[in-house]
Amino acid sequence: MAVKKAALACSVCGSRNYTKAVSANKSHDKRLEVNKFCKYCNQYTLHKETK
């Protein structure tokens, strides 16, 4: 089973702070959105999956 890494970017400042392992076999229409702590904004912000 192939595992691909996807970066999570802050929606406020745009910095890519986190990586997440996603399955390459499953095709999903929506990108992952998670509230995470951004050390550059110094607050919890919405992080979206980037390519």
C-alpha cells in the first residue's frame, strides 16, 4: 500500500507547518481541513491540505 505525504498550510499566513500521511489509493474530492496551532501566527488557525 503506497502512502503519500501531504502538507498542511496555514490559511492565514500560508506557512506549511505540518505533514500528514494520506493513502495514495483512495481518491478524495475534498482536501483535509484541520484546526492546528501555527507558531508564526501564535494561535490556532485552519490548516488546509496542499499538493
